[in-house]
Amino acid sequence: MSCSWMILVSAVLVSVASVAQADVLEHTFSVATLSLPRICEPGNTSVTAVNGRVPGPKVEAREGDTVVIHVINDSPYNVTVHWHGVFQRGTPWADGPAMVTQCPIRPGRRYTYRFTVAGQEGTLWWHAHSSYMRATVYGALVIRPRRGAVDYPFRKPDGEKTVLLGEWWNGDTVALESRSFSTGVPMPNADAYTINGMPGDLYHCPERTNRIAKFKVRRDKTYLLRIINAALNTAFFFKVAGHTFTVVAADASYMDPYETDVIVIAPGQTIDALMTTDASPGRYHMAISSYQSAIPFPPMPAGFNGNASTAVVEYVDAAATANAASPVLPVMPVPNDTDTAHGFYTSLKALDRPGRRTVPLTVDTRMLVTVGLGFSSCQPIQTQCNRSAPVVLANMNNVSFALPATVSMLEAHYRNTPDGVYTRDFPDQPPLVFDYTSRGLLGNTPLASTGSPSTKVKTLRYNATVEMVLQNTALVGLESHPMHLHGFNFFVVAQGFGNYDGVEDGAGKLNLVNPQERNTVAVPTGGWAVIRFVANNPGMWAMHCHLDSHFGIGLAMVFEVESGPTAETAVPPPPPDLPQC
């Protein structure tokens, strides 16, 4: 047998083995109404949940596996499910945002999501992508290295703990959101924060006995904490008393190990962190407190507790100690500690490892996009709105985004019938250049005026490289906006405060060597972030603020990525069971 023939046979055998090691994982999600106790109030409240649980079931896969999820909607509301951070290459119809890639699954109907998790390892998550339903419809999505492949690029942990951070309302969040939109009055703050669906023991409400998450650990072991911020509107500081962390990944992208005693995590983001249990035997509080980035600093609601939620880390093989009955509390940052938040966000760097994606060094499309809030008049469908006063709308480059009503954007793209669904005129620059972050702008009604919501997209040719500067504005108030891009990871090549200056802040100051790779970036309050990505995934991909209070009033846009030259780089036909509007 010739040497070349042997090499060919060997390559085929490796390919077959690789395919054979990939599995098809099948789950059923039953979406239905669930009755749960209110927090610090008598009685129960009805929520929408998956398989009778909040959070919902954890989906676990290995890189290369195909995931099949049958969603049965037995709730009274329309629903879709988004697989947050999954690239969906070749499966854009499975991405999930309502009216962007699909019409919602109506009550009494079902739909099957089918996608492959390729080229990704780490912690992602899934959640409803239709209204405030994701307050209770969410869960973890864990992607482990491919079977037979090299394991984690860090010491293999002795165990893993999944930590889902959330928010809780003592009411139907879908109904609350509907009332908020109709009146133009912001939705009330959450009644509590939660860890793995439980509010902890700091509210001192007798009816909350035993509603605290517990993580049992053994001494002198290393645990991988998979931390997910599933909250609708709140970034968190995260600590465990008496312990420190080594951050090794963010948004399912490996990071150069970063030592810290506090983790900062915005809505939509995930962090993988190693924690060694080397403290004195006992019980320790895991705690989260809100990072309130807004300027002016908002008044805190009555009864606000900086340690808004707790869980317990308990050493199970340790002798009883003085702190066994009363867990130790960590000292948390003050709510508006932007220095700590910015220090954490900017300290993360990509791990240099073979085969990792690298930042594009040339740019085809440059965009500077303002992100913030503005004012507008009540819309006709806001039937309970005070029409004598302005209402707050969110916008990107002064364009407030509105979802189409009758046809999904991906279907209109696939059939080449965009008329009446969307227009291809999302601007590359803001309509007016001004001092974006000047606090003197607060309440400047003429500058803050936002037109009626519309459905504009930015069209990108296949494989184009994009650089986008996300610039916060101060027109209604400075605030950190966690901006999430569907269908892609991007490289965060620079972040800073004030107005972005292409001369002072660009060129030599961009990190083009080892920038962190993410799917959600927390744009600094009163500042900016520069991201780069390659548009190599045909379809319609939303980019939006992951504060649902902002997404629902227009802080979003959509990238329309054109098909490539081959069938493999084109949008495939829609699946036969795709929901209809």
C-alpha cells in the first residue's frame, strides 16, 4: 500500500471516528403555568415554567453533538426559546427570537428546535425570547469538550456547580410587561433576586423558610462554578465569603486565568470560575448584589438590601464549627461601584491555545452606534398612555426598533420579500455628532427626541469583517448596556469612558493580540466598547440590549448577513413544522 493511500485511509478513519463520537441528544420542554409562593407576601402567584421547574432543565452536550428540543406550549401565551450564544451555523431558523427568526409557538402548538453545537465549549444558556416570560423560562446549556478530545485547558476540577442568577416578581411578568407598554410607565423593579430560583435568607420573611440554594462541597477540592446571569434587568456582583476565584472562561470562550475575589456579570453573560475549598470548615454565604450603573444613581426601593440574594456553600465532611449555624457573609461592593465593575470587565483576556479564533486585522465595515434612551410620543397601540407627556424609548443611532407583526424577518429574507417587513437603511453613524456623554445633556428634550419605532437592518456581505463602536449616551441617563449579538461571537478590542475618539482610542490602543471573545458586552456607563467580528453566518441576527426593560422599548437592531457562494453558506429552507404567524 502506498504511503499516500495509507494517509488517505487514516484521514477517513479519523473523520468517521469523529462523527461516531457525536451524539444526538433529545429533550422535551413542556411550557405550562405553575403556581409558586410569593416572596414576603401571602399566597401564590402563577408563572410560566418549563417541565414544572424554575429554573428549567439543564441541557448538557459535547462539542459536535446535535441537540433536539421538542417545545410543547401548554401555556396561555405565545412562546419561543433562544439558545443564547449558540452560533446556529446552518440552522438560523432555530435561533429563537420571536418575529426575527420565527413566528411564536402559539398556545396548544409545538415546535422542534434542532441544531448542532460545533466549535464551542463552555457555559451557555437558554431562555424564552418573547416578552418578559424569560423571568421564569430559562436554564443552563453546558457544552463539554468532544468525547476523545483534549479536556479543559486548565486543571480538571473535582466537581462542578451550576449557578443561575435571576429576578423574581410577585406577579405575572407577561401581564406586568403588557400593562407597562400600554401605559408607557416603566415596569416595577423585581421583588427579589434569586440564586437557582431561590431568594435566600436576607429578607427575613417567615414564609421563606428553607428557600435557599445549598452547594455541598468537600475540603481541599477545586470546583468549576458555571455562573449564568439570567436576570431580566440587573447586573450583579458575585462573591463567596472566605473564598477566591480563578476565571477561566466567559460566554463559552476560554480566558487567560484571572484571579479575583469578586465576579461582575451582566444580564446575558456567563462566567466559568474555579473555586478551591481551602477555607476553615464550615458554612459560607454565596451572595449577589446589584450593580447599579445608572447616572444619576437611582433611588433604591424600600427595603433594598445590598446583599440581595444568598445561597450557602457548605463543607459536608468538616467537623461542626462556630460558624456552622450562621453562615459567614461576604462584604459586597457598594451598588454603584463602577471602578470594580470596569476593572473586572477589562481584566479578561483570551487564552492563547491552538486553534482558537483570532481577531480580524482588517475591517470592511466600520460603524459607530450610539446606545441609550430618548423620548417620543405615545404610540397608537399604547392605549392607556398619557398623551400629554413624552414616553421613554430606547434607540441605537436614534432608531428605535420595532418587531414586524405578520412575517418573521428571516422568512422575508429567505423569500426575498422584505417590503413591508423591514428596510435596509440602519445607519452606520448617528444622525448628529454631539458630546454623547456630557451630563449637561440630561433632559435635553430636542436631542433626546426619537422618532416612531421602525424595523431597520444593516446588510452585510458574506465574510465581511465588521468593527462596531458602541457608544453610550447621556440624554436620559448614563447606564451600562449589556449588548448581545445573536449568531456570532465578537472580540472586545477596547473599552473606555467618555466619547470614543478614533485617533486617541483607536489604532495602537486596540488589543488585536488576545482580546476577550464574547457574545454579550457590558458597554461601560458613560463610555464605549469597540468590537470586531466576521459576518460568516448567513441569516438575520438580532443585536440588542439584554436589559429586557430596554429591549422591549427599542434598544435593538438586526444584521442581515447575505449568503455565501455555496449551498453550505446559504440560508437553508425553513423546517416543515416552523410556526406560522
